[in-house]
Amino acid sequence: MISAIYDRRSIRKFLDRPISQQDITEIIESGIKAPSSKNRQPWKYIVIQGKAKEEMLKVFRRGIDREEKESALLPQSRQYIITAKHTVDIMAEAPTVIFVVNSLGKSILTELTPEERVSEICNIQSISASIQNMLLTATEKGIGSLWICDIFFAYAELCKWLESDGQLLAAVAFGYPNEFPEERPRRKMEDVVEWRS
């Protein structure tokens, strides 16, 4: 897995080639193996392909258009709407999109007590570890991936379309890569690590 960590890239161009159900299953199984706070295993995965993907893309675009006009949920992030539109075009190329839901989560609009907030943070950390496992397993298999947070520009529409209990957290596009980008710059060790003895 060390090589997968160093080789993983965010892929934004995919080949028109399906991924086998076995590979998708193994990618998801690696996500299920992630550690989770209090062993709650709060993750749920919704696999979108084929006609369902075409329908989802329409819903996503409709939500972005609404957010662009109303700026209801993310008024301070209007400058990122153009990148959200580009993300939907990328998702259109990927043969498989997996939505990741915090099955124990509450709506992002819900007021939380401090204890509920801590629980939510711990569950999100667990799900993030799950997604990272999936990305690394895909990389090992020669499958590209893109971790997507632009879902929040069409959050209400996607939640309604998915009809899933819990809190929608992310989507991941998977497909065979049609690009091999260089590693993006990373912050230096001395800028991010503080040693204490």
C-alpha cells in the first residue's frame, strides 16, 4: 500500500471502459475495513452506474443551477460554482460514482449539542478513513478516482434523489484513467509537523 499512497492521483479524465462488479465490490470492502470510532461503522455506499448515473447528473446540474441563482446553502462559495459544474462533467466520464453517506448523521442544517457534534466529527473521521481505503485500493487495481465534495452545491436535490437516511458526505468517481498527472506540491514536513518531547 505504500506505493499506492505515493502513486494515487486525483483523476479528472476517464476512459470509456466499465469497471467490473468484482473490482467495485473489492474497493467497497476495503472501505468497510477502515477503523471507526467506537466501532460504529457509520458508512453507507450508494453505487451509481448506467441510466441511474445519467439521472443523477441531471439532478446535480439542476441543483447547481438553483444554487447559482439563489445561493441558498453556500452564499460565500459562489466563486466555486464554476468548478462544481466542471466536476459534474468529470463525473459524466466516470463509469461508476459512489455516494458515501454517514448513516448515523443528521442533516447539515440541524443544530447539534456539543456531544452530538463530537459524535458527528468522529463518524466523519471514520468515513474519511473508509474513503481513503477505497481510493488506495482503486489505485492498486489501476483504477482512477476523484474524491468529490462539490455535492454540497446540489445538496438538497441529491439528498432527495438518493432517498437515503443519514447525512450525505461525499461522492467518489471511479474509472480507468485517461490521464496521468504529476504529483501536486505538498507542504514541507517542517511546516506541518511539531515535535514535542
